[in-house]
Amino acid sequence: MFQRAFITTCCVLFAFIAIAWKYEQYLLNPWTRDGLVKAHIVQIAPRVTGPIIHIDIKDNVEVKAGQILFTIDPRTYKVALAKAKANLDQAKAQLKEAKDQADRDIQLAQRQPSSIPQITLFQKKNAVIQAQADVKAAESIYQKSKLDLSFTKVTAPVDGYITNLNLNVGSQVVENQPVVALIDKNSFWIDGFFKETDISDIAVGDKATVTLMAYRDQPLSGSVESIGYGISQEDGSTGYFLLPNVKPTFQWIRLAQRIPVRIRLNNVPDNIQLRIGASASIILHKKSRIKHVKELK
């Protein structure tokens, strides 16, 4: 009987110690299951308008920076380039003619003073200046036409992943209207939403352990990169008839708001694929930072 009571007491004491230790760790090291994988999304928008004649990608594939994604019909832009080139050549010819006439009149005026009125010389100089301006304008149009033709081949600006592709050959794309979503491969981070009561003790540089729901047996190491400075509030926002929206709350309950903390991952194994919106659990290790501060003191 005594032995049974002793074993029971030891088990209860061990459970109490374990709970106390776990609670202490929770206080020292904030933890949240409200974590999300995020990354920068590059919206690919064509710089010119036209129908697509070729698509070089498929949905959910990886692409490299500079890789061609799709091609817009270039025929209209080739014609515009040829026309711009012809206008540029014409402007250069007119400039040469204006310079030749001005030079001839100046030389004649030097050999035979007062043979050509001064006003005529001024007009010839102005004609040269006007022709030079016409050449510059034609040069600008020519360069723009070259750019427009090059823009018919739309390329990836960064390494990343194509997702939710809804393009087909023959689809009409419009200038500066996004048509492809490209997830930047090198921009992934974790957003952890911690209670505002924990934020005061969190600092940039704190170590973090991130566990993705899809890879529970492979925790990742990281560190706090930044802490959010604000969140959107629902109470007080404008609702129907321009009146404020105010949610009813119980007076004796005050729910702590959650502030986003940005976590930068150190090394991600090759067998782990980060995906935007995936869930993650995060533990921040403040204890190591507190110990380091004490050592510095």
C-alpha cells in the first residue's frame, strides 16, 4: 500500500514538474501555431499589346531569370520599326541637306560680303537646328520601336515558380495588364502572428524554430527579421450608411491582438518545398538572447 502511494506521489510530482517546466519554456520562448509561408509574387505584365502566338511555359513549373515565358505576335511591331527606321533615314538626309545649304551660304558670304542677307543666314542656321531636332525625335521613335519589338518576347525577371497559369495561344494581352503570377524562388519567409503580450520581449535577431505542417519531422532554423508596426482594425471602419462598424464584445474578456513577426529561414533542405500559404508553427528562443545580454553585462 505504501509502495503504491509512493509511486503515485512520484508520478504526480513528475507531472507537476513537467507542466511547470513546459509553462516556463512557454513564457520564455513564445510559441504560435499561427504561422504562414509567404514570398514575393511578381506579376508579369506585357509591355505591349497583341495576341499570343507561342507559350513556352506550363502551369506549376520552375523558370529561370531571362527565360522566355510567352511570345506576342511581332508583325505589327516589325512594321512600326521599319517605318521608324525610314523616318530616321529621311530626317538624317534632311539634316545633311540643311547643313550643306548653310555651309554653302556661309562660305559664299565670307568670300563676297553682303552677297547674302544676314536674315537668310539666320534662317539657314535655324533650319539646321530644326533638322537636328527632327533627327533626335526620329531616333527616339526608332529606339522605342526597337524596344516594343523586343517586348514581344516576355521573359522572367527572377528565378521562380509559375502558378495558376491561364493563358492560351491566341489570347489577347493588354499592355501593363498582369497575366502571369511568378513566385520569387529566393524571397520566401515565414510570418508568425504572436500575441501582443509577447511582442515586448521579442527582438530582431532572436533565434526561431519553424515547423511546417507538411514536414513535421524536419524543423527549420531561422531568426526574427522584423516585427510588424500595425494591424488592421475592424472596429471603427466605415459600414452601411457611413456608420462605423463596432463588434459587440464581452466586457470581462479582453482578447490579445496578434502582431506579425517576420522570420528569415537560414537553410532550407533540398527536399523541402516552400509554398505560399502553407501553415507553420514557430518557437522563438528568447532565453539564449537573455543569457547573451547578461554575459555582456
